[in-house]
Amino acid sequence: MSTRHPVREAMTVPFSGESLSGDAPPGDRSLGRRRQLSDEVAAYVRELIMSGRVRHGEFLRLERVADDLGISVTPVREALLSLRGEGFVTLVPRRGFMPAPLSRQDVHDLFEAQAYFAGELAARTAEKITEDGLAELARTQELLEAASRTRDAEGIERANHRFHRTINLCADSPKTSWLLQLVVRYAPRRFFSTIDGWSQASVDDHHLVLAALRAADGDAARQAMRAHIRHAGTLLVVHLEGRGFWDEAGAG
């Protein structure tokens, strides 16, 4: 990492600190909590990389990440090894971990995959959603618009997540939802509100998705959702270009 301390500067959502339920032995609970921490660290490092706050050429020092997040080194090491398995970070012998090169095409590909599965879920929801479900989406959209007007980053992220989660759950397609979760983890959710144009684009795009759902038009819902996700991906590419991401990272 550079001296910018990107983790400390960008950290907006603390780890949950939730205890595991059940009567598992203390050792099992400890292992489960460590795995949860490892997953959370991996998710956060993905978002740091995808938002351009940490890039190829900068080393991810285990001790510094652990210190910034207030955790031990062990889950950080496990998280980085997991990300190495994904091809998202590389291990330089005797030096440590750094983000793997990330190209414009990589970003487009990740959002294209997300758009496909999200579109399918929206289409299925159009056939099943109730009036109560539509009313909940409308209320969530109002919360998103209010947060956008006041530039409430956490409110924007929370309302946007709730909007999409409601649609995905209503589709009642667990396997497709699982596939979506595999690709959506590469979207820098906690940093979207810092990307120029994203909040307004999300507000506008959601209106088109809502209109299609109200009309029970599966094809229109699919296309509106896919256009929305692709739009977000395009804005992220523009954001990374504006930060000189590819010039400095040497990735095309």
C-alpha cells in the first residue's frame, strides 16, 4: 500500500461483530468467526481494488490492513490467499501481495455478467410481484432519492441495496440469485456514491425498472435492469480513467 492509507480513508462500514448462534464448541465458534472476518476482509479489498483506491504496483501489507481494520493478521492473510485463488491479487515472493492487473475489459465483463443475472431475476419478479411488493419498492426508491439529494452516502448504499435485494428475493430463483452474488461481489458497493453521476443514474434507472414491474412486463424489466447495471459499469470505467488508473497501473 502507499502512504495514502486507502483502507483507513475509505472505511465507512465497520465489521458486524455479530456472534455466531448455536451451541457449537468455543473452538468451532472461533473458527467460524475467523472465516467470517476473512470473507469481510476479502470483500473490502475487492471494493478497494474495483474503486481504484488500491492498484497494481501497490503492496497490500498484512500488518497495515489488520491495524486499519482493528483485527488480527490471520484473517487478513486468509482473505488475501482467497483473493489470490480468484486471480484478484498476486503474491510476489519475499515481498507480499498486490492487486493483479485489472483491465477495462475485465470491468466490462464483470458488469456484463452481473447484468445478465440481475436482468433474469427482474424478469421473473415482474411475473410474481404483488401490490405490496411494488409499494415497498416505491418506498425504497423514495429513500434513495432523499439520500441522493442530501448526499448521504450510507443512505444511498442502504436504499440501493434494499431495492435490488427486494427484486432478487421476489424472483424466488435461489440458484440464479447465488450466481448473481458471485459476480456482484466485484462491484464496489460502498464506494458507488463517490462515483460521479452514479447516484443520479441509479435514481433515474430505477424508475424504468419500476415501470416495467408495475406493467408486469418481464421483457421490459429484463432490459431495464440490464441497462441499469451496464450503465453503472460504464460510470465505473469512466471513474477509473479519471483517476489515471490504467495509466498508472499499466493495465489496458
